[in-house]
Amino acid sequence: QVQFVESGGGLVQAGGSLRLSCVVSGSTFWLSVIGWYRQPPGKARELVGSITRYNSPNYVDSVKGRFAISRDNAANTVYLQMNSLKPEDTGIYYCNRVPLQDAKSWGQGTQVTVSS
């Protein structure tokens, strides 16, 4: 069973930066498209970006130019560098496969809070 462990969240002022990490267990990591999702308070979880095994990233429009996803296949780790953070970036951030393979595979996530 694939497991996802996110870390690196915290409280930051608007305009600040954070770097999130996602360690993925499972031998198929290097084959997978891995995405970063977030769940704002009171809202549904949404995909903010993803990266293929060839290190080709994609982002939703709201984070383009501010967020950058990278991966280290040897370390089974995916990163999310978040710059120029805005209060609307606040939420719990998760990583998982894209498309989602197992609804029970969500990790605990990591909380990101951006103050204005």
C-alpha cells in the first residue's frame, strides 16, 4: 500500500515562502504522477499542481509563477516550493497520485496558514 507523509507547513505572513515535502512509500513511486492538493477551510480539496516522472510540472492558474513542484525519484520525495504566499493559499496540503488511485491513501497533510 502506498503511503504519503507530508511535512513543512507552518504559519507565514503574506508574501513569505514555505517548502513542503512529501515522502512516498511504495516501489511504483517513480512511475507515478504525483500531485499536491490543498483543502482550504470549509472547502473541498483541490489539486494545485502535479509532476510527472520526467519532472514535468503543471499548475493551476492561481499558483502559476508562485509555486514550483520538484521531485527526487531516488529519495521517493516530492517538494512544493511556495513563494509570494497569499492568505487564500491557507489550507491543509496533501500529496497523492494523479489521478487518485485509492481514496484511503490520504496522509495527514500539513497545515499552511498565511496571515495578512
